[in-house]
Amino acid sequence: MVVSPKKSKHFSIVSWNINSIKVRLERVLDFCQRLNPDVLCLQELKCVEASFPYAAFAELGYRHAVVSGQKQYNGVAILSPHALQATRVGLLPRDPAARWVEASIGALRVICLYAPNGKEVGSDKYSYKLDWYAAAAANLRENYSATAKTAIVGDFNVAPADIDVHNPKERAGKLLCSVPERQALATICALGYHDHLRLKYPDETIYSWWDYRQFSFQRGKGFRIDFALVSDGLLPHCLDTTIVRDERKQERPSDHAPVVLSCAREACLT
């Protein structure tokens, strides 16, 4: 029997780098049953489209999906009980990496992304990361107006400020925290997109990712690299953004915690 998500006065978007849908499917399904998000955005699926568990999500009411998969690496998806319209997959025409999907739900445009990590500052993969960010900014500049209602969510692989890093002095200039990476993210924000969590909680230490090594989670050695950026047009309708830290405490967790953006329902759907 297909179950439909419960309706709420809030319209919620969840973004979660799950680090393998195969390994953490039951965890994600349980989360959906408890929170009933209107839109579920997933990153790092690590599977091709044909292997994605569409039926398992449909049983919970998430019958609409746009998925861009890749064997063993990357992969992004948007799922919803609401119809997904004007879907798009991919950002760079010649880039084989599955890092970008987008869809419209009512009046809302949702972009789910998984930015490159970069490996280490100065490497070829680091240059690719900066090029990818430049392409993302160009795409938003040329094809979108910030006055529209748009949410850009996902794993951005950048800690935008020292408050988003457990040891900023130690991490200064290093991967996730280097000036070029922060400038690349700032370029996108300057187009009219806002880090909603930081607007709501400007002084709070909040992390979304903890390395699996050296008990980083237990020792509070985290980074905030997962965001919900909201456009000028959506910002007045946004209510809250939270990070569900408890999901990182579970057995065999993802190294990322879910980000939840809540908005006024009527404004998103009409």
C-alpha cells in the first residue's frame, strides 16, 4: 500500500548527502516517514539511475523523482509527492560527473547539487572544483532571476567562514576553507542567494559534516559545508533552516547530517 506523506502548514525541503543510497536506504526511508518532507534532495548516491530504489520511495508517497546517477561516485536526486516539472539534469555539457539536478514544484524551483571536493589545494581536482563553481555561477546568472522563488541545496564542499570550521587557524588556506573556494561560493551568493541558516543563526556554531576518522563527530571536529541557499524571491517566505545532527549519531551513519529548510506552504505551491 502506498503511503502519502502527511501535510503540514510548512513546506519542507530536506537536503542530505547520504554517502551511498544502497548502504543507507533504510535510514533515509525512516527519516522520510518521521519528517515527511515535501521535497527530498539527495547527494552522493553512488549508483546508476537503473539501480536507484524508486519503488521503495514510491511506497512512502514519493512517486516523482529526477535522478542523475553514476557508478560508485557522485549522484544526485530530487524526490517528492508533488509533480516535478521542467526537470533538468547536468551542469557542464562535457562533464560526466553526476552533480546537478533541478525541478520545479508549483511556484518553486529546486536545484540539488553536489559540488566537487577538490582533493587538495593546487591539484587538478582543485582547479576542476573552481571551474565547476564558475560554471554554476554562469548558469545561474544567465538562466535565472533571483526574484523568482528558488532554493539551491546540497553539499557545497566549502566552509564559507571561520565560524563554520572547528579549528579555523589550523584550516586556514586548506581545502574547504581556502580563499578561492570561499570566493567561488560568495560569487553565487552575490547573485541574490542567501545562506538561510546563517541568517537565522548568525553566531551559532553549527556543523553538517564530520570526518569518519579520529572520532571527529564525538570530538566536535566538524565543518558546515551543506547549505540551503534561497533566492531574494523565496527569502521572505522562509521560516527556518536546521541541521538534524542526531542522524549522525546512528549506527553506520553518513558523514553528513540532513539540512531541513522550512517555508510557507502556500508561497511555494502557488
